[in-house]
Amino acid sequence: MSVRVCLIVPALNEAARIASVVEGGAEHVETVYVVDDGSTDGTAEAARAAGATVIRLETNMGKGVAIRAGVEAANSGGHDVAITIDGDGQHDPADIPRFIERQRATGAHVVLGTRMNDVGSMPVHRRWNNRLVSAVGQWLGHSVAPDFQCGYRLMLLAPLRGLGLETRGYETEAELLLRLGRAGYVIDSVPVATVYAGEASSVRPLREMLRFTRLLFRSLDDPQRRRAPGRCEAHTATAKDPDVLPD
């Protein structure tokens, strides 16, 4: 049985960039889902013209809601694997085969892109914010995921069903890893390059850091955290048996 892979692209006001993301991604996956999170600049139309299947949120609901909408569409479409990528062109769709190859090699349930191998172009505030969030997330989530905030990741869809995600913004990406890590799913990583072109970002660092902080403090009281922790769920016998994409 063939495994069906799709791309999920949450996007907010990315009309100028979304076509290149869609066209680049379409070279490597069966379907590209663009979730337009209440854009006002024609992002949905540009994505559709480039060949994407568009899910339109009429108002800006947050990246976490957009990701969940994309996952729901992927499940409804009969896909087995989703790769998420940002719609602003910071991630290179040409890296998609590397995620698939890594999953085949490791059997991971999630293959997380990590930007921490080459942080030279990363703004300093993002660098230290990422390191702090990832360090705390590794402790709370019983994993060694190196870059909790990277939006470029491959995920098997079956483990995402019934996770009970509670957040709505950028912190959803960290919450997802926390819940999967605690549940014993295998999280691996692959280095990726990220382009920071200097345009204004839709991420407000202070607000998002406060949201991450609230998420991490709530996680301290999560009953799921009380299971016996392991150093690295990706490489212990306690991890759930992984599925491997066929060649």
C-alpha cells in the first residue's frame, strides 16, 4: 500500500511568496494544502492559482488553529503523512526529500527541522528564545528535540488524532512536541537552512514568549508528565513502535 504524503502551509498575508512555496512543495508531495489564516492580501487566490488546495479561515485564528485545520483536511483527504512548512519562504521546499529520507532511516513519528546547527543568520533574540524554549521543552517533554519552535517538520498523522491540543498560536508547535514526547512517540530531527530576509514578521516575540511560558508552566501540572521519563524516547525500548515510509 502506498503512503500518501501532503504539505500543509499555514499562511497569513503571504500573497507575494506563497506561489513559490506551493510550486516548490508540489514537486515532492501529492497535495499541497494552504490554510489561509484570515489574510487580506489575496493569499488564498495566489495559492489556488499555484495549484494548492486552499482552506480559508475567514478571520485570523492563529497558527495553531491553521495547523489543526490543515491536519483535519489531510486526514479527510486520506493522507498518511503531513509535512508542515511556513508560507513566508523561510523554509526551502527542496529539503522535503531529506525529511522523508530521515523518516525512512529512523522510523520516527516526527522528523523535526532544526535551525540550531547554523544560527549565523538567525536574529539574536530568536536564537536565545529558541534555545531557552527548547531546553525547557526537552525536560518537560522527555525528548531531545533540538528546536521546539521550528515549523518545518514531517509528522505521521495517526499519532496526532486525539492529542487534545489546547493552544491556538505559534506555541501549538511546541505543545504538539510536548504531548507526543510524553506519549512515547519517536521524535527525530534533520538540519535545515532558514532564510531571514528582513521583512516584518507576523510573530511578536514578547507576546509569543509569554504564550510559550504559560504553556510550559501548564505542562508542569499535566498528569501525562508524571509517567516515567526517559532520556530520549527516539532511542529507547519504551518508545511506541514507529512506522516507516516505504521506498
